[in-house]
Amino acid sequence: IMNAFGLIQIGLILSSITIISSLQCNHLPLQQRKVIENSLRLLDKMGKEFPQQCLREKMSFRFPAQVLQPRQKETFGAAIEEIFQNIFYIFSKNLTLAAWDGTVLHQFQNGLYLQIEQLEACVIEKHSKHCWSKEVSRLKLKKYFRKIDCFLKDKQHDLCSWEISRAEMRRCLQLIDKVTRKL
């Protein structure tokens, strides 16, 4: 009797976790908007104004905006997950020359990390139904972020390269925000 009761309890717990998870996934666009707004605020707060001496070093990375033209919400979620993972990766290394507020930087990283985990759960949940069909989109995003990573390496992660990258991430998040608001 105890075994059957234990199994019923486990079943109830698992089904409630699934329900909670799918409810969170249904509210994902709203959550993403909040995370993006918070990330943009933290990006601004993390550093000071764009340094004048860096203006002549401007670089065009050309964000592949077509990856944010979703056919389905699932592919859009997968694209955003990929973007957040890449931003997290870039903002997690060689930050010694970036003159940023460390506490704010950690808040920015934590916000991205939590959102990546949330997106992974939702994308995996839907992934069985809809493959991230646009492997091309994933490759375009990888190429875009590789340009930024190479730029940082070429400039030896100096102050200006970080400020230019921070400005680029701001543009990237603003694009996602614009598309998310339309969903």
C-alpha cells in the first residue's frame, strides 16, 4: 500500500511540475520582455557613457535580423535562447579591461543565465514537435557572435572593444525587444 501511495504522490508531483512549466512557457514572451528591459537597464548601468576615444573604432557586426522573423513561437524561442547563450558567453570572459561595475555585470549575467534555463526548458518541451528547422539561422547567429568574439580578441579585449561590444549587445537586445512586443 505504501509503495502505491508513494508512486501516486510522485505522479502528482511530476504532473504539477509539467503544468507549472507549461504555464511558464505560455508567459515566456512577457517574461522575455521583462528580462530584456532589465538587461538593457543593466547594460546602461554597468558602464558609463560611450568613451569619445572609441568613436573612431566603431565596427559594424550586422546582426542577422532575419533570424527574428518567426514562423512559429518555438523557432523564435530557440533563436532567442541561442542569442542569450552567445551574449552570456561573450560577457563571461576576459573582462579585466572593461571598466564596468562588477555587481551590475553579475546581475546582467545572472538574468541572462536564468532566462537561458527557462528558454531551454520551453524549447526542449516544444522541440519534439518543431525542430529548430532553420539551421541556417543558427549558423548566421554563430557567425555574427564569432565576429564580435574575434573583434574582442583582435583588440586584446581592450576598453574600446568592450564598449563597442556592449553597444552592439544593446542594439541586439533592442531588436529582440521590438520583435517580442509584436508577438
